[in-house]
Amino acid sequence: MFQYAVAMHQDRPRCVIDRPVFNLPEFDREYDKRRRQFPVGEKVKKIFRCSGQRLKGLLLRHLPILSWLPKYKPKENLLCDVISGVSAGTIQVPQGMAFALLANLPPVNGLYSSFFPLIPYFFMGTAHQMVPGTFAVLSIMVGIVCLQLAPESDFSHFNATLNATVVDTERMDDVRLGISGTLACLTAIIQVLAPLTSHCFKDIGDAASSKSDTFTNLMSTQIGLGFMQFGFVAIYLSESFVRGFMTAAGLQILISVLKYIFGIKVPPYSGPLAVVYTLKDILAGLPDTNIASLVFALVSSVVLIAVKELSEHYRHRLPFPIPMEIVIVVVATAVSGPLHLPEMYHMDIVGYIPLGFPTPILPTVSQWEDMLSTAFSLAIVGYVINLAMARTLAAKHGYDVNPNQEMLALGCSNFLGSFFKIHVICCALSVTLAVDSAGGKSQFASLCVMLVVMVTMLALGAYLKPLPKSVLGALIAVNLKNTLLQLTDPYYLWKKSKWDCCVWVVTFLATFFLSLPYGVAIGVGFSILVVIFKTQFRNGSEMVQIIDTDIYKNPKMYTKVMSITGVKVVNYCSPLYFANAEIFRQRVIKKTGLDPGKLILARRKFLEKELKEKTKMEKKDKEARQRKPSSLVTMKVQTISQLELQNDFDLSDGSANTPEPPTNYVNFHCSDIELGEQAPDQGPPSPSAVTLDPQPMPFHTLILDLAGVCFIDLMGIKVLTKMNSSYALLGIKLYMANVQAQVYEELEAGGAFDDGNIARGNLFLSVHDAILFAQHTSAERRSSLKAETAGQELAFNINEANLEQVCNYSSLPIQADAAQR
Amino acid sequence: MFQYAVAMHQDRPRCVIDRPVFNLPEFDREYDKRRRQFPVGEKVKKIFRCSGQRLKGLLLRHLPILSWLPKYKPKENLLCDVISGVSAGTIQVPQGMAFALLANLPPVNGLYSSFFPLIPYFFMGTAHQMVPGTFAVLSIMVGIVCLQLAPESDFSHFNATLNATVVDTERMDDVRLGISGTLACLTAIIQVLAPLTSHCFKDIGDAASSKSDTFTNLMSTQIGLGFMQFGFVAIYLSESFVRGFMTAAGLQILISVLKYIFGIKVPPYSGPLAVVYTLKDILAGLPDTNIASLVFALVSSVVLIAVKELSEHYRHRLPFPIPMEIVIVVVATAVSGPLHLPEMYHMDIVGYIPLGFPTPILPTVSQWEDMLSTAFSLAIVGYVINLAMARTLAAKHGYDVNPNQEMLALGCSNFLGSFFKIHVICCALSVTLAVDSAGGKSQFASLCVMLVVMVTMLALGAYLKPLPKSVLGALIAVNLKNTLLQLTDPYYLWKKSKWDCCVWVVTFLATFFLSLPYGVAIGVGFSILVVIFKTQFRNGSEMVQIIDTDIYKNPKMYTKVMSITGVKVVNYCSPLYFANAEIFRQRVIKKTGLDPGKLILARRKFLEKELKEKTKMEKKDKEARQRKPSSLVTMKVQTISQLELQNDFDLSDGSANTPEPPTNYVNFHCSDIELGEQAPDQGPPSPSAVTLDPQPMPFHTLILDLAGVCFIDLMGIKVLTKMNSSYALLGIKLYMANVQAQVYEELEAGGAFDDGNIARGNLFLSVHDAILFAQHTSAERRSSLKAETAGQELAFNINEANLEQVCNYSSLPIQADAAQR
């Protein structure tokens, strides 16, 4: 029955097959297709089970510390953790203070943000080396909100004694700290709610799965992968989007620290194009540059870059990265303070840092309405950054991170922090990398970071007063190097994938020129739209047999091909759903060169005319039998003009622009003699009223290769069934090959095989099977054709009902008009 | 070389194949794959060609009247057109007036809306039987804007003589007419700009196609199908969305006409939940029902329903539908006016209708900002309805409609009308259907409709003054019958497709409870998200050979299967892109039961331990040679605990919930003796330091069946290449089968075949080819294995660079941290 041989011809195995041709029902019968069973009761029981086991699992999942702490080996890891933690802590402190500047907040806020969020993460985080902390992009987004809700003008008053406008900085900072905390709280709520919502989804999915059908089964088993494991939105962020967004954010950050570096005053802007106005003001203000600030900035940048390059070069020899940031901060403070440089040169300095823990505050819920869009953006971006870092660490060290638990941990970190006036945090990338490269193995490193920050907050902070802000600005600017290198991304992306390049550019422009939250919304929206575009821009193509094989390929790509008479093969490589169902139908029409709907209508009109003519003819015949030839000529001319009219429509609708030859509507050759010979007394046109020669049809079977159709929705099914019935009216068989298992299920559920739509027997395992079957049946039919009435299969009804079924192709059902009828 | 036989075994053809096994490069070489050439110069020339031909084409395309008018046959069609047009006109008039009520505008606005927009459409429309006019759903959306921008309270003042608040209705109507015109103008601009934009897109695409690469080629040839032919948004509306939206809109319309039917005063609401408040007020106001209004409404509805049912029953015998609407209006007016019923019963009547043409106005551009979202919704919904009707007509009569030209025509209709105080129109469904069923053949019918409306506007309108509004309300309510029947949609949809049902329900709820523009936004967004969900919820499945065939199927579905030793086949049926690339990787890991990244890490740790142990052993060896056995035991225990640690992580991340057995990390059996025999003085671990027995790997080849992958983006390519390199490190070959032609191009452009990533030779034409090849090479290798160094292929480096490449699986590149580093 089946030969299986690996012949060693030309050092290449051979593929030898000898099996019967299968269509799907025969195949399923022969090879015992199973109906998959889903145990119902068990699943229901499982949901409502509330055992100690389950509670333990829940605890272990949400407090990962319970699983890693008992296994912690202090002897091996504690030393590494402490060293890496302390050295990373010295990066965390200046970075936090610098990013507080970006957020338009007092530097002490950076210390708070670098301390409080670490506490919940210590218990809840799944990434061992991760240190939560400030992140420049988030900080600048917080900064915009602070500016909008507490603009400087609200706190300035004219001081008559000084004869100048004075800003009550202290009160402004206080208000802004409140806003920052409120925003952090809202962001935290979004971040906490997201995983909880997906939990609920999962439970619903589980409960629904007791119904054991495809959808709910998918929901229940896959929700785990979809919602649960990947959070609910972050998954929709393509790399091109993230890189475009990060680059634009980096540029915005650079522009916003320039004022600190040059020591010039620039009025704050917010809203679209703010960055352009700021840049303009900075350029205009350059003549007023504070030279001392600039010198501090330049010196620190040069030193920092040099040391970074060196330590990069010798990184294999260093036990842990040099915490150069803290060295620069200490040196700058030591130079600036004792020499009284700030007073001499009017430099902008960090100023007084209040020691001790902050008094907890409550969020001002009424402000949430104005913050909602920013909070969403913060939640998404923070989560994405966090997850990316966690995944990288996990892959490097071979553990798993649970994305949802990460989001929960992040949310809790922000939530606790929000009462202590932090601004929104995610993972502190450079700190985390420092911990990792210094050999940190667990969250104890993060505990040490906390200790370092606490010491600064409680004692050392006071000494940082004379630190020039320009030094912090320089620290930020230097760290932007890699981001700005990403500006060359579009060049590489364009070569690799034009669509990804489009996503990058759109995201970049929207983020840079509008604002960061807009950038997130537009970028995410556009990258999803691109997916839809891609499914629309798939070229269906004709396929022909490659000579001497069972392989079918596009004849435009291969030369040694042969087409099979009477059979057309068209493949389409895209899901079939509402956005491209109509496109699919038109591709098939174009590739086969035959529009069944129009052909049927043309036939019908032709038949109507024939009938009229015949009645006329009969009359005339009775009147004068000698005038017959001339009337036949008139009739023919009319038929042709009918077809011409159709072609005119084709030309007028723009399809004339396409290079391919216009679809030809097959003329059917009813020979004059045949018509003349017809019995004219049959009354209403019966199916066999006009026998049509089967030859003029360019093909008797159309095979759709649906291998690339990975899902189908109701509109796709509708188009397929309509195509099936209209081709059937023309006597053309519609076969489908390579239907994916899941698509088959969707077809079945969607009723494609119901009530005389598509016959299951027209589905084949491969194009080759379908072709062999088609040739077989066509040969059979040809031999028996003469015996049967030729018109039986090929004739069609003028019956109204039948025609409506065929004509109603429009993407919307006629019922849509019900709204107004 | 190839046998092609159709044996008549069991009345079924047989599939007999004997051909060499191909991988893609071999196949392309043997069968002469062509590089497709795109003629560059010609295309550029074509774009800049500005011939008379082109101008003529442009004119014909945008003014379809030029093509149909010369061919018009007055003798045959004019009579039909006039009869159908006049009878349809009598529907257009009362319908326009009724829908003006929905729009919170004076009835005369309905007449304007039914007249002016028809003029541009006469010249520009591509659907022959289409009559533009008012549409209930659009009217109610306009009504909300009118309410918001010109609330009644703005025009009411306290009149001391009447001791009551009096509303200056005349001035209010005037302002609202201005708002309505302004809104129509904005909608028109959106509708006109959309096709023009897509024109530009097409031209850019054409110009770019001179570069002759895949993307631009796709853009240029497919933009015609994507943007050009289908408008730019309407295509994203699934049928479920439209039906859900229409049903909710119908319910809202019903609720908003109840006040006219019952003749009660209800304060106007707008915004979310407006419909709930309105309903509450109507229920509360029921005791104050105006009996006369209610009687008029009930009588007209009963008559209308009865006549509609009868005419539906006898529709084949009627030459044209009975214009019952106008009969009811005339009778109601004739009863109400002479008997002075309105004055007697304080009924709400249509009132004075100003005769003559309105004076043109200019749109108040400053109001556009508030109208933007509604205008977008109006443009989309109007276009969708129009296109659906046009397609239905076109399919029925066998001509083509050009969707873009339709949108342009609709835009121009609204644009002209906007100067004459119309509210936004699209196609007047019942009027169009009346024209069609009465045998109208061309836009001349629409001209007759225009004449009827004009006569009413110029002369007859004055007589309609005493017509009760409740009659108009009843006309609207009766026409909603079919829409409300759609409330049963979810029941049928749920059986056919759960996702489509979800779209319906979400759209319905959002539209009904929030508002119509929100409903459009949420519905469209959700139906696009569903597409993304669908690609995420695809189950990759393992595949095994069906006994005695070249067919591979899911072993869960078929019983007569055999798995091939050493080869795993996994299929995945979804595009591979940013939203599911990671899911895909995890599916493969789950289905193969082997996580290459973790295995490599485990190996590496194992090796490090081995090395340490060995160094220790050496020392101990030197110290005391007799203690060797005990040290080996320790080592083994440690290895197992390492693997246990991994499993613990797997359990804690929630994957324990899934029913399938947890992925097992293959233990590799380094026999004690082998290790003992190793030369311990090799210094740093070289690739051949530890020879690994190839047997423990559960498979030597992994075949991915990518037939269902219909497109791939850069993140998909990245995942594939990373998988390839990590499997390669483990000595597992990754083959891909059934790669679609377009996916192959994307892989090529994306650099998947560059610099030592995936070898082209690993791509096969079918799963069977790949398996035969794998068995062939594995047999070859096994025979030559003993001769070569066994470790060469299977060994791996502890080299850092190599490892980072493997570990860096995370969806975001490590460069993302550049923003902060």
C-alpha cells in the first residue's frame, strides 16, 4: 500500500509515495479521527477546590521570597550580594537625585524613590538581581504632569522689596511632591489591577471551559499564555515601537537637561511641540550660559566617559564596576562647597536636602482624572522595561520570571512608595546591571542598595547641598549615549523590514513632537494597524504543478512548470476575516479570470433576451417564416453589447490601472442552430431549457490552497460559502486543500458544512490530492457525459431566491438596512 | 524519475510519487527559480505621464455620469425611472422630516437634507439605483451634537407676563441648523480627504515601486486593493460590529421617539448613560401622556404595519411598493388640521415650514474642534452604510461600484449640502429599496426624487403645518422592527463564533450605554484587538506521521500514527510577530519538552562544577589517591539538586496549573568512568573538554511546520534565529517545512539567512521531505560518528559571547537599557 524508500540517488534521498487520494472525510474515517474530549466535572471541581495546597501555591506565587529564601546559601552568596549591593547603591543615589530633576521635583524625591519601592519588591519580585528604582523616561513623563498641574506661575508673587518676581520654591516643591505621589498611586492601581483582572479572566475561562467547546477551551488553556503570563497590554509592544519610543524619549531628556548643563533659565512648556519651544529658548539663552556650571558639567562628563570606556575595556579584570557616579558627585561637592563656588558664580545647586523619613501623605484622588492617560502610559512603559530586564536576567541565569507577578510586584512597589512622595519607578537599569555584573545572586543585594540609600537619606544627604545641578545633568546626558546611537535604527530597519521601520518612525515622531503619552498611544495603535495591513497586502497567487513532482508553485517564480487543463489552483496566505474577505474574493476572481457572480448575471440576462427573442421569433415565425436569419443577427449583437457594458464598468472603476489583463467574462457560445432547434414551447425556463456547452468554461475545478489561512471568522466563512454556491451554479467544483486543523474547527462551528453549503468531501489533504481527485472525477464524468443530460449539472435557475443568494456578496448583509426600513 | 498514476483502487484514485527529496535551495536550482523583475523606467514614466488618455480616465472615474449617460436608453428605462423616482420621493419627504426630529432640528431641515445632497451624487455616484438621503442613526448622532452645542437652556428666558420660562424656539432652531451645517461640512471634508489621501498613498507607492523590492511592490500593487478600493477605515468594520452598533442605535432611536409618541416633555440628556436617564424620565412622565398624540401614533403604526405586511405578501404582484408613508402623512394632516385637533389637545405639531430655498450659510469653523470625534464616526458609519447598499445593488444588477468614488461622492454630497443647513446624510435605505423594487435603472430616478422633494419644499410644505409629530415618531418606530429583531443575534453568533459574539456584545453595550461615537471607537478597537487575540490563542501542536502516508497530523486527533524516532515535528498556525513570538517559542518548548536555553545553562553550570570538582579532585588525588569514589558521589548529588532548583522555578511561575507534564530538563549522563579518565590538565575548558553522549537527547532534529505562518516580522525572525542557534549548540538540527513564498521573502529581507544564522538548506518543501532528509543524514552521521570526534558537533563553548547570544531571548533587547545606562 505504501512504499517508503530512501534511495541514494545523487547522494540525495528520494521521496516515494504510493497511497490513495484522500479527501478529509475519507481520511478521518480511515485513520480514526478522535473527537477531543474535555473532562467537564473535573475542571469545575478544580476551580472550586480551596485546599491548603492551593493556598500554599497562591502564597508561593505571590511571595516568591518564600521559595527562594529557604534555599538561600549565605556562605556562598552573601558576600557577593553585599559587595554588589553596596557598590550598586552608590549608583542608585546620584541617579535618583538626577532623575528627580527630570521630574521637576526636589532631589530628595529621588532618594525616596530609590528607597521605599524596594521594600515590597524584596518580598514579591521574581527577578533575583533586579533593583527597582528611577528610570529617566518615566521621570520625564512625571515631570510633565508636575508642570501642568503645578506650574511655577501659581507660586510666584511680586516682592516689592526685591523689585522682582519671587517663586515660593518650597511650597511649589511640596505641592509637586503631592502630585507625584498621587500619580504614582494611580499608576500603581493600574499595575495591580491588570494582573488581577487577568486572574478573573482566567477563572471565567476555566469555568466556561466546562462547556468543552473550542473557544472556551482555548480561553481556558491559552488565557494562561495570553493574558496571564504576558500581562494584558505589554505584549502588543513591538521592539520597533519600544526602540522608537526610547530614542525619542532620550532626545527629549537630553534637551531637558541642557538647561542644567548650561545653567540657563528656560520657561517650562508642556503639550505638543513643547520640546521644540524648549530647544528654541535654550538656543536663544546660550549667550547667558553660566560658565561655572558648564565647566562642572564638561569636566564630569569627560571623566565619566573616560572611566566608562576604560572599565568597559577591562571589565573582565574588575571584580565589580567602578561606581564612578558617586566619585564624581563627592568630588564635585567637595570642590564646590568649601570654595563657595555656587555663591560666587550663581550656580544652580541641589540645595538643602531634608534628612529623615518623609511623613506619609494620602493621594489627592480628585487629580486622578487629569492624570489618567499619563498613568496608563507610565504603567505600560514601566512594565515593559521591567519585564525586558527581568527576562534578560532570567535567561542569563536560567530561571523563570512570571510576567504577571512582576507587574504585581511593580504595582505594589509604586503603591507603597506613593504614600512617601516618590515618583513612578520601574527597574533601575544601570543599578541592576551593576548588581548583576558584580555577581549579585539574590534580592539581598537590593537590600544593601536600600541600606546605602537610607544612610544617605538619614545622614549624608546634608553634605550634598553645594552639589551643582549641572553635574547631575551631565550624569544624565552621558548615560544617554546608547539611546542616541539608536537614531540610526531606521537605516537598518528599512533594509530588514519596511513595516517595522514605519512603526519606528511613526512612534519616534509622535513621541518626540507630541508628547510621551501620545507617543505610546499612537505607537501602539499603529503597530496593531500594521498587523491588519499586512493581512490585507498578501498576494494571492495562482499555482501550477512543478513538472514531475507533487509540488505546486507560483508560475511567475518557476519555469519548469505545467498547468493542468481544467483545474485552477489559487493560494492565499493570510487569515480570512472581515478586513480581507472581500479582498480574497477579488484576488481569486483576478487570478482565475472569471467572476462567477457577473457570469451568472450575464447568463441570466442572455437567457431572458433569448426567451424574448424566441417569443418574438415565434411570433415572427408565424407571421413570416422567411425572416428568421436577420432576427438572429440582431440578437447576437445585443448579447455582445451586454458584455461590453460590463467591461465598461470594469474600466471605469479604476481596475484599468492594474497591469494585468482585465477579467474576461466568458462568452458562451450558444450556436445558432442549437437555439433554432430548441423546442420553443417549454414555458417558464426550466433548468434544462438551454443546454450549455461545458467546453467554454476555462476550468471545471477551482482548488483553493488554504495552508496559509491561519484563522477564519464568520465573514470569511460567508465569502467561502457564497463562492462555493456561485461556482456550483456555473458547474465549477470548488475544492479546498491544506485546511489547517483549527481552521477546520472554525469552519465547522461557523456552519460552513451545514445545510448544503460546502461539502466536507471537497476538502482535501493536499493540493495534489485535490488535483488527482479532480482529474479522476472529470475523466469519469466525461465518459458518462454523453449518456446523461449534459445540462443537468451546468444549467442554472433564473429562480429569484437562488439568485439573491448569489448576488448578496456585499460585505454587509441586506439586514443592515433594517435600521431604517 | 516521477510516476504519476491514478489507479482505480476502491474507486478512488491513488497518489503515487517518486521524486528526490528537496530542500529549498536544491529545489530552486533544479527548477529555475526566477528573481522577479519589476520594470523600473516604465513605471516611473507611467506616473509622470499626463496624457489626454489619463485625463479622460480621471474624468470618467470621478464623474461616472459621463460613462452611463451616453449609453442611457430613454425608450426602455425612462418610464420606469420616473415612476420609481416619484413613488420613492413620496417616501423621502416624510422620512426626511421624521429624521430631522431625531436630529433635534426643525422638520424643514429634513427636506433640505433630502434635496441638496442628491445633486452632486447624480453626477458622481457609481451605484445606479442609490438615492442619498437621511439615515436614522446618523440623524440621532447629529442630534446629540446639536443638544450639546446649543442646549435649550441657552435660549430660554423668563417671561414675566406669562409667568413661565419661554424658549426662543426660532432662534434655537436657527443656531442648531448652523451647527448641523457645520458638522456636515466637517464630515464631508473627512469623507473627501480619505479617498484623496489614499490616492496620494497610491502615487507614493507607485513611485517607490521603482525600487522594486517586496514592500514597495506590495505597497504599489496592493494599495489599490487596500487603501484605494476599500476606503481606509471602513474595511475594519466586521459584520458583527455593524450589526451590534445598528441594533444599539436602533434601540436608542426607539427610546428617543417615545417622547413624541406619548407627547410628553423630557429634558434632553447627552453623554454616557443619557439613554438610561431619558428612559427613566419617559417612564416617570407616562401619566402625563397626551392621549391625542398617542392615538394618532397608534393608528398610523397599525395601518403602516398592516399595509407593509400585506404588500410584502403580494410584492410580486405590485408594480411598485405602496408609498404608505405619504398616505398616512396626508391623512393625518387632513384629519388634524381642519378639525383643529392640535389646539384642542395641545398636541405637538410640525408647525410652520418655511417655503423656498434656504439662504446659504458658511460653516462655523471654530466649532469643529468639539465635533471632531462625532464627525469621524459619522463619516465612517455613513460610508459603511452607503457602501453596503451600493455593493448589494451592484451585485444584484451586475455592475461594479468603486468604493473610493462612492466615498468621494458622499463627501461632495455632504459638502454641498452643508451650505444649505442639511444634516449629515448617507444613503436613504428605504427610498433606495423602493426605487430598486419599482424597477429604477439609473440616477434619473434620483432626479425624480429630487423633484418631489423640491415641490414639497417650494409649495406643499405649508400644508403640513398641522401634522402631529407623533405620526412622524410612529413612522420611525415602525421602521425599526427589523433592527430590533437583531437583538437575537448574539444567540446565533455564540453558536457560530464566540469571538464574533463578543464583538457584537461589546459594541452593543458601548454604543447603547455610552454613546454612538464611543460605540464606534470601542467597537472598531475591539474588533481589531480580537484579531490580535486570535493570533495569540493558536495552539501549536505536535505532529506525527499517519501510518503509511506522507501526511503528518496531531497525534491527539488521530490514532493510527507513528512517531519517528529522533525527529520532532511541531506546527504553528498563526503569523509570527511581536505579539506572539514569545508564545510561539514557549509552545515549541512545551511540545518538544526541551528548553534549549535552560539546558545550555544547566550544562554550563554542570561543566563549571565538574571543573571545580576536578580541580578539587586533582588536589585530593595528589593528597590521597584512595578517596576518589566518595568525591564522585558528592558531585552527582549536586548535579541533581541543580536540576531540582530549575524545576522549582518552573513550579512557582504558575505553569504548574497547566495539565501537561512539566518540561523535563534532560539529564546528561556523563559516566563516572569517562570523567575519571579525562585528562585533567587541559586548562580552560575547550569545546572538546567534555564529550557528551548524543543518545540522551530525545531528538536530533526539530521540524517546524510553518505552513500556517502567513507573515513574519523582525521579532518573529529574531526568535527563529535564536532558536536555531541555541538548538545548534545542543546539536539539534532545526528544519523548517512548508515556508510560504512571501514568508520566505520576509525571512530573506530580515536577514534570517545572513551571517551564519539559518542555513537555507534547512528549509524544506514539505514535512515529509524534511523527515526523509533528517533520517538520511542521521543514518549517514551515525555511520561516520565513530570515526570523527564525537564531541565536535555536540560540544559547546562556555565562551561568554556565545552564551549571551543564546540567553538574550527576552523580547526587548538589552539595548533598551541604553535609555538609562
